[in-house]
Amino acid sequence: MDTILYQKISDWFDSHQEEMVQDIMRLVRIPSVSDPAAAAKPFGQACRDCMDEMLLIGREHGFEA
């Protein structure tokens, strides 16, 4: 990999580490145990809640899905 690109990526991760930790904490707080038989899709309400939170985090970082 290009050394300059690697350094830019590494610097970005270093400067955003706390944000990434906070985003991961938001997700792991949701007890998203799969329940394939549940009415809420996919795999039950808890998994749906986790997916919705991940989509929200993505939007907060400028992504669209």
C-alpha cells in the first residue's frame, strides 16, 4: 500500500478513536439476540433496533443507505 495513503488512514483512525468507541458502545448496548420467529424483521425487534441505530450512526457520519 502507498505509504502516504497508509499514514493518512492511520492518522484519521487515531484522531477519531474516541468517536468510534462511542459508536460501538451505542451498538453493543442494544441486546440484539436473534429471534427469527419474531414478527419484527429482520430477526426480531432487538436486531431491528440495532440495525436502525447503525443506520443512524451512518447518517451522522454522512452516509446514506
